[in-house]
Amino acid sequence: MDEMTTQEEIAFIKKVMQDSRKIIYTDGKEFIYWGVIVTICLVHTYVAAVFHDSNPMLRIALFWSIMILLGWIGNYFIIRKRYKSSNIRSLAGNILGKIWLANGIGMMLVGFIGGFSGAIHGVFISPLMSSFLGGSYFISGAIYGKKMISYLAFLWWLGAIIMFIFPGVYSILMMAMMMILFQIVPGIILYRNSKLEFSKTE
């Protein structure tokens, strides 16, 4: 009897996740939005670090703080508009949001607290960020049911390995390039696919 109850509970959980997956969707807007913001910040950081302008650390910290604040504000309105149009919230969507929020906070701690306190050397911030992103992509792909998103995780992890083994200022530009190739470009693909899928349902 207990075994039957356990099987029923597992089947129920699976059904909830499958139904939730049908409800949630990704149009790639967050991928593009955050990709552009972080790429701009990385390029700014590289220029400030290489040309050694007056007090570059303060300038970098202020620039990142302003851009990340704009990022969270813009992300809030993107999500708000999506839920307002669909008027539906799902278990999978809630879990997905919390995963990205938790990893986002973790990356902010690594970058701001770890980096600017001197606890983490600047050349290792990019590979650490890449490691965080790999985890987020891997889990997101499983929840969305999109293998392409999960496969991107291995590219993020590969980039992290390269940057850990061969540390240097170049890793900032490498991270910016990865943002373009592994986040902005996939985001554009997801956006185009969502438009095609939406037009078919009309």
C-alpha cells in the first residue's frame, strides 16, 4: 500500500512538472537583455584594466553597479509583462526563476564582494561566473525541455576550464565573446522560434 502511494506521488509530481513545462516558455528576451548588459560591462572592464586610467577599480565598480541595477529593473518588467499577458504561473516556472535568482545573487557576491575585497583575484572572476552560468543553463534546459539550452552548459564549463588553466586579462574579453556566442545568439534563436510557434497558434 505504501509502495503504491509512493508511485502515485511520483506520477503526480511528474504530471505537475509536465503540465508546468507546457505553460512556461522562453522567448529569449532575458538571455538577450542580460547578455548585452554583461557584455558591455565586460568590455568596459577590459578597457579600464588595460589602459589603467585613474582609479580604475572605483570606475569599474560604479559602472557594474549601475548596469546590474538597470538589469534587475528591466528584468522585472520583462517578467511582469509576460505573466500579465499569460496570466498563468507554473511550478516549473517558479523553480526556474528561483534558480536564476539564486545563481545571480551568487555571481554578484563573487564579482562585487569577492572581487573588490581582494578575496578573489580578478582574473578568476570570469571563469567562476562561467561555472555558475553552466549550472543555470544545464538545469534550465531540463526544465524547458530544450536540449540546446542544456548543451550550452558544456560550452560554458569548457570556457571556465580554459580560463582557469590559462588565467589572464584576456579572460575578460573571452567572457564577453562567450556572452555573445552562448547567450545573446541563442537568445535571438529562441526569440525567433517563439515568434514562429506563436504565429502557428494564432
